[in-house]
Amino acid sequence: MAFGNLKFDTLTTSDSKNTSTEKSLDTSFLLNGSAKCWAKVNQDTPAYRDSFNTSSLVDDSTGNYEVHMSSTFSSIDAYVVAISAQAEASNNDNTQYQSLDNSTTAMCHVFTYENGSNRDIRNSDVIIQGTLA
């Protein structure tokens, strides 16, 4: 059974922890301000430790992998990527990150040591924000 469209500008709900407090949220924040895709990646395996809106993970080579999104972004200029990597206590080199050949359905990146050699990261986090198609 189809219900049609529900249109509203602000969502108001009671707080489940403090029932006397209402919470309001501009619905444009839901569309424009929240992460559209995120992933916790283990390149050693390689595998997602956990993820949202991802379809596959491709290990191209040491330190170089692709996060494929389930939903398409409207263009390659319509999203931004934030990445972090867990430091290794036994390694004093800084980890560098470089974005490669992103598309509307995948973002590719490579991790390298400060000396330029590629390295797999046991724990890296990826957050993608932008406009879905």
C-alpha cells in the first residue's frame, strides 16, 4: 500500500531520555549535513570493520584501496571525503594520504609512509558527505 509523499520543513519529537523536552531539526540538515557514506577499514584483511552505504571494498595494491558506495553521488564535485588512520607505535614515519580517480560511486585512496612507500593501514576511517543523485 502506497502512502504518497510526506512533506515538512522541521521534524519535532520528544527526547526519549528526557520526555519533557522537545527536539527540533531542520530537515535540510538531514539531506545536506549528515554523512552519506562511512566505513571503518582494515587493509590488512582487507575488509570493512563496519560501514554504511557501501557496496564493496577493492584492494588495488599495498596501501591503495577503493570504497564503493551503494548510492550514487550527483557528481564527483558533489562530495567531500575525510579520512583518518591509526598511528603505529613502532613507526615514527608520518602517514600520508592521497585521493585517486574518484567517481560518483567510488572513492579511491592510497596511504604512504613519509618516505613515499605505500603501506596498509590496519584501522582507517572514511566519512563521505555530499549530495546524492
